[in-house]
Amino acid sequence: MKAVILAGGQGNRLRPYTFTVPKPLLPLGDRPLLTYIIAQLARCGITDLILALGYQAELIRAFGGDGSRFGVRIAYVVEGRPLGTAGPISLCRSLLDPREPFLAMNGDIVTRLDFRHLERFHRDRRAQLTIGYVRHTYQSPFGVLQLSGDEVTGIVEKPAHEYPVSAGIYCVSPEAAALIPDDTPITMPELADRVRAGGGKVCAFEIRELWRGLETKEGFEELLNDAALMKSLQEA
């Protein structure tokens, strides 16, 4: 299985860190984020990688090179304009096996997911698109009133609700990739809609291993300040 790493975003929600450094090269301890992504893919036997770039593409290309120093092979595509979370895949067609599913993942994720389990799940379910998800709890900062007309029947103090949220990791079959228009902005939710509209199957795979999305300044700083987690990442 090949992997497409979607690394073209400007990282606006991570500023000021990303004013000059693209998200995949943000330092986590003594190494850039991208090295953790590559290392986990390689541990799972995924060594053919395609980096879909945009913002600061030249810096990422210079760092990654051909991938040999990481024990992988890296090819690159570059967006001429932002293409969303699924659109860059259209630039990768000539580099992908038209008969096999591939992994697509955002370039701002730290995870210990065994990607082979995701691939096996995808094949077993005969899905065209499988979306990796994690469970996230949203907690209200307020006391929530339970009402019957204008009468208060109860008060729930700061209730919490758990939701399955996309983890930015996908397994994509060629049938789904074929629904992505060339050089046109399209998101993964839009692609999922197209798959379902065409009678295809979209499945969800729960990620129970370590997963952190670093798409915001707060999320990045939270990870940096988690001493135990940072130590485990350095030792991996």
C-alpha cells in the first residue's frame, strides 16, 4: 500500500509557528513532525510515499529528499492552488496503483495507529472509502436547563457529549479516487458524499491507539507540554 501525505496547507491556525515553517516541519523535541509520520508508516511496512505540497513546498522537498535517509521512497506533487483535503489526490494519479487502495492522511498528525489494521478493515468491508475516527468529548462550559415550556424541570451542570470525529486518516480505493475531479478543490466530506451517491460504501474505522491532531496552536502547545508523551515519542 502507498501513502499520500496531505501537506499543502498554510497552517493558519498554528500561527505564529507557521509564518516561516510549514506544519510538517514544526519541531517536536529534536525532530520535525514529518519524521514521526514517516517513521510510523515505515514501521507498518508502508515505504512508498507521496507528499502533496503547497505552502513552503521547497522547504519540505529539501528536507525529505528522495526519502532514502528515512528508509522510504518519496515522490512529490505540488498544488498550483489550494485543492482542499481530497483534491490533491487528483495530482497523484500517475503515481498510484490503479488496482490497489492507498492511505491518505493529513500532514499534521501524530499517531501510533497500525495502518495495516486500517487497510485490512477496508478490504474486509469492501469499502470504497474508509474514514479513521477518534472519539472526542465536547463539554459545555455552562449549566444546561431542561425546560417544559417556561418551567425548569432540571439543570445539568456542564454536560459532556462524546462524538466520533474524523482523524484525518483515510483508506481510499481506486473507485473513490476516480470521483475526484482533476485540479479542482474538493473536500473529503464531499468525496464521501460522491461515493455514497454512486452506490459505494463509506466505512468508519475507530482509532484506539495514540492520536493527536496538531492543526491548532493550542493543540501543538498541549502536545509540547505533555512531558510523558513527548518522552515516549522521542524513544520511539
